[in-house]
Amino acid sequence: MRILIGSLHFYFISFLFSRANGFLTLRTPTAYAFPFYNYSYLNLSSVSEAQAPKTARALNFSHNVIEKITKRDLEGFDVLEVLDLSYNQIKDIEPGAFESLLSLVSVNLSFNDKKLLVLGLPPHLKLSLASEASGSLQLYRYFDRSPEAALEPSAPAKEPPHAGGPSVLRNVHPRLRRSTENLLRRAEKNVTVAPTPTLRPNFCRAPINGTLDLSNSKLSEEELRLKLDPDVCQAQLDGILELDISHNDLEMDLLLLFILFLPMKNMQSVDASYNKLTINIQDVEAICNFPFSNFLFLNISNNPINSLDTLCLPSTIKVIDLSFTNISRIPPNFAKKMINLENMYVQGNHFIYTVRPDVPNAVQRFPPGTVRINAISFVRDEAGTPIKSLPNKVKYLKMSNCSIVELPEWFAGTMGELLFLDLSSNRISVLPDLPTSLQHLDLSNSDIRVIPPSFKSVSNLTIFNIQNNKITDMQPEHFPPTLTKCDISKNKLNALSLTDALEKLEYLNVSGNLITRLEPASHLSALTNLDSSHNLISELPDRFGKSLPTLRYFNLSGNKISFLQRGSLPASLIELDISNNAITTIVEDTFGQLASLSVLTVQGKHFFCNCDLYWFVNVYIHHPRLQINGKGSLRCSFPPDRRGSLVESSDLTLLRCSLGIQMAITACVAILVVLVLTGLCWRFDGLWYVKMGWYWCMAKRKQYEKRPENKPFDAFISYSEQDANWTKENLLKKLETDGFKICYHERDFKPGHPVLGNIFYCIENSHKVLFVLSQSFVNSCWCQYELYFAEHRVLNENQDSLIMIVLEDLPPNSVPQKFSKLRKLLKRKTYLKWSPEEHKQKMFWHQLAAVLKTTNEPLVRAENGSAQDTYEME
């Protein structure tokens, strides 16, 4: 009961007296209606230096620098009953210094010099050891059945109706408890009435909706006492459910602070963070019993607590925040003290792993030059773990940034109700064994390299955060099948394989890895969020989108993606981020199918500002239901003259970029040209000239072929179908009767060969070419082709082999303009004219036979002949 012998007993007695009489608080010293004066923490070197009133019944001189107590210091304090001289430097007490203090009940001399001796005690005081610690002494008045005790009331007085009464002291030393109870009875019956409250200033603050907010008020301990004065503010204190005294730099012992809270019967929550609260180094576990029944929440984060070994708090607390309190371990008795704890926050502390010697009681001797390390950063054995105990009812445990290396072996078996565990920003290198009840696990910012198969045994886990570790391989078979959200970003994954082992997965973040390929499966129907940003993915497969049919949010930013194939993005996307990639264009084939997309974030300076980007610049960017973030910062990289310019300012017109319009315009122009050419051809026999040109080219090609030296035919007859009867019955029969070998197309054209080829063959293999001229001949295109090719042979061989037979008169105007060659031939060449008269027919056959028997004359001589010479039968 070391701290009871010190501060607790003094404040309990003072508090109980104040409940019986009421008290008024002043500043330095602190005085109460019950004559109690507080001179602690004033750096006093002697009791007389305080000049305390002689009417004081309780004096607190603790936490000063007093070295000696003399008779003079205590003279005149005839009614003094409680004296606290603890936590000083008292080395000597003058004999008889306490003899004049006849009303003295308690003297606290604990935590002074170890050599302090108290001699010459008055007969009504008895010396009692306060603890095993040297120098901790307490003087008590011994109440018994003496005559002096007869002066006290024979019947016990009624207990004061407040939380700090005898119920709080039921575990106190019996003699101290009896003395305190007698003192209470004396105080209730004999003390003077305090001044009326109307004469004292009222510092009370009424709670608002059950909350009293005293944060950021720069409160001192005494100011806090005034605001929580139960004699003046009890009505307000009864209405306090939540108390906020954070951010005050309040310097107090945590136990003394809770003594101030005793009148607040209904208090449920206290926020005392960001102060300078400390814990007394003395253990008061034996008397740590608070009357609170509804106290559930305590926040003492960001205080210099330093140690939890002597922690004394209400056991009803369910939520406690010990973050940034400079604690280095959780002691073995912590679980016993906080048996109802459910939520625990201890992040931002530095847990120290120690190696204990094999023989704890032996003193180790080290040779000279040996460096002994008592605090190391890794676990040596179970005894060295700083986590000695945890309440087994804890459901939410946050231990991030605590220098934890690993969890103790008992953790998985003891924490059977744990649902949330945050071990982020620690030094864990191996995934620890975990309770199967766990649903949320955060191991981010550690040194884990492998996820073992045993991790699958955490069968209730739904959220797993292991970002910023050193994992190189992700095996879905090692993950719990219940997992719905997984963040494995900022690791060293090279490949991502998604299988049906993660069939309930809804969110997956693989950003910041080294992934070069995705291997999606077809069974991830529940996946709704995938974040693969900051990877080195060069391309997404087209079946990736089909594997994630319910994906809503997709972050691909910060990768090296150059192109998104059609079907690579799920149609269910609502938000998409493709910023800072190597994407050069956004095409309709990929993004046009994203009918549900409402937010698109795109940034970059690698876009090709050509017609491939027309749809994005002129259509997609103006979509009424689509919000495009970053569109004003998109830059062109191609073509060179547009490099660095904004994509939005690209002059990509519909006429320039629409192939359909370009083809339509081209088709219209082509049709117009065709119509014009058709009209011209129709007017000037263009079609015939075209065909003639084609056949001329073919004939031109024929000249390179080897011509026959011995021609099998004497003549080839060219005639129109209307003249076929005359040609066959008269001309052909007569010439073959006379022994000439004639090439006649109905007989001598080779079946299956092109007509043009047969014409070439007959002309090339005949000595002469006979043309039966008539009006029908002029109107026959094939006849004109034959005339044209025969003329070409004449020019090529430089021999006149043409024989004109005029079957009927041809006026010059009757020959069309397109038959210009025929007109020239009729003007310059001698021809034979057929006559229906028999005597002229004999001459015709005679002359024709003579011509067929002649050799071909040079073309120059024929051209010099008379253009009008004709052979006619008279």
C-alpha cells in the first residue's frame, strides 16, 4: 500500500472531510472550507516558510525540498489532524517536534531520506512501516478502548453519501480504516460550518448534452479542482456523462485525477489526452477499487505515462487509448486489472525486447571490454517479449508503430474474441500465428516477405492490408477464402494470378509493384474494386475485363500501360484512373462500351494528337454524364509540330478525321467525274476509244512475239455478220475453188481461245487481209478492231497487205469519225468494187486472184499512189 501511505490516504481523508463540511479552493496555498491547505510542489525548504494558518486541520507539504523538521515549524497547530510530508528530502526530525500536536491523526513521512529516524514520539502516535521500501514511514494515531477514546461518540455516525466514503477504503489497513472512520464521525459532529456558497466564486460549468468540454483551456490542477468542486458543482457533476480535459498540459498523477472524478456518479467517458499525466511508481493494486459502474471510455494518449506496472483504473473500462504514452511493455497484471477491456489503442510506443539471464538471481560478471546489451530489437525467448498479457475480451487492438518484432506464442490461443488487429509500421518479418476469430488485419509497413500456407487458417478474415512489405509472390491458395478486401500494394510482386480461391474478393489493390502481367481467372465475379496503380504493366489482356464483371473502381495510374485493348476494361466501371501512363490514345472501341463510367481521371503528355484521338477530343470529352479530371493538362507528343500543346486545342475536324465522310466525298466526286466522262465518251465515242486502246496495247505486246516465217493462210477475210452470206457463198467458195487457202473465223478460230487472240493469230498467219466493206462493216466494232490490228501489222512489217473490197458504196459522210483509219484507207488506197453485173464480176475475180498472188509491196510506194485509183468492172 505504498501510494496509499503517501498521496492517496491524504487525499482520501481530505476528500472525506470536505464532503462532510464543504470546502473552498484558493491558489497557493490551496485552502478548503474544512481547514485543509495544500503546499505541495512549491519548492519549499521548510514548513515555516509556507506560513500556514495555525487553524489548519490538514496540511500537505509533499513534493518539496524540506530537509529538516523542527519544533518551531509545528508550534501552534493545536487542531492539526493530517500532515503530509512525503516526497521531500527530510533527513532529521528534532526530538519532540510532534509532541505539541495533540490532535494529530496521521503523519506521512514516506519517500524521504533512507536514514531518517523518528525519535521521541508522543504517546498517542505509533510508528508503522508503510512498505518494504526504505524511508517510507507513516505515523498513525492509535484508537482503542482508552479513556481518550471515550470522548468520541459511542454510536457510529452515518456514512457520508458519496462515492469516496468507506466503501473506497474497505481494503485499507484496519487501523487506518478505523482511524479514518472515527475521524469522519468527529468531523461530522464537531467541525465548524463552512462559509455559505454565496460568498465564494462559482467556477462550475454545466455540461451540454451530457458533455463537459474543458479542452484547450490551459487548466492547472487547482483550476480543475475548482471546476469539479462537489460542494458547489454537485448538480452539474451529476449530469456529466463525458468529460474532455484534453490539450491542457495538465500536470497530475493519474490516480489523483480519478479521485477528483469520484463525485461524478454517472460519468462514462474521459478524454485526458495531450496533458502531462503521470503514474505514481508505488503499486496500489490492493486498494484499487473505484465505485464507477458506467465508466467505459478513457483516453490518456500523448501523456508521459512511461509505465503500466502501477496502473490503477476502474475495471469497467471497455475502451482505452494508451497511444504515444512512452510505455515499453504491457505488464503481466494488465489483463487482470482491465478484465472488461474490449478496445485497446497503444500505437506510437516503443516496445523493448529484453534477454533475461538464465539465473535471474545471480549477478553476472563480464570480462573487461564486454558490451552488455539489455534492450535489443529482436526476440530472444518468451521471457523477453514486452507483451506479457492482454485481456482476453479485447475485440479491437491497435498496436501500430510499436517496434514489435513478433507476437508472443500465447497470443493466438488467448485472444479468442479478437476481431481487429493493427500491427502496421512495426518490424515484423514473419507473418505471426493469429486467432481464427480475426476479421481485419493490418500488417502494412513491415518486412514480411512470404505469406505462408498457414495464413489460410484465419477463416473469418475479410480485410487484409499488407502494403509496403517485401512480398515477391502472391499465392491465392494461401489466403482465407472469406477475404473480401486485400491491399497488397507497394510490394515486389512480379506477377498477379487471380483464381477462384478468392471468390469473395471485392477490392484488390496491387499498386506500386513490379507486375508485368496479369493472369486473371474467370471466377472472380464478386470483385468490385481493383487498384493496380504504380506497376509496370505494359498491357492488359482483353479477357481481363471479362474476368471482373462487377468492378466499380479501377486505378491504373502510375504504370507503363501503352494501350488498353478492347474488352480490357469491365463495362461495370464507375470510376477509372489511367493517369501517368504511356497511353497515346483513347479510342472508342475501348471506352465506348463503358456506359456506367461517371468519373475518368486522365493525365499525361504522351498523346498522339492525330485522328485516332478525334473521338476523345470532340465527343467523349463533352459527354454530359461523364466527369473527366485532368483533361486540361493533357499534352501532345506527336506530331512534332504539336509537341507540348494541349490536347483540347487540337484541330481535329470531322472532315479531316472521318474516313466515312472522306469516302463519301470521294465517291461523290468520283461519280461526278464518271458522269462527265460518260457524257464525253458518249458524245465522242470514248468507250470505243477505250476499248481500242486496250486492244492496241494487247496488239503492241504481240509484236514482241516471234512471227511465223511460213504463213499457212493466203488471206484472212474480215466482214460483218450482215455480209456473211455473200462472203461465204461467193467470196469464200470462189477463192477456195481457185486454190487459195482462206482463214475464215467461223471455221478456223480455235475453240476456247479468246476472240482477240484468234484475230491476232489469223492476221499474223495470213499473207493478205481482205476487208469486205459495207455499211454493216462500218457499224461493226469487231470489224474495226480487225482493221485496226491489220493496219498495225502493216506499220510494223512495213508491207502493204491490205485488200479493200467495197461491197456497196460508202459515202464519206457515212463513215463515223471514230473510224478515221478507214477514211484514210479509202482515200489513199486502191480497192476492188463488187458489181452485180456478171461481166464485171469476171474481171473482179480475175483482179482479186491476181492481187492475192502478188507479194506485199513496201508501204512507202503504196502511199505515193493515187488516192482515187480504183479497179472496177465495166
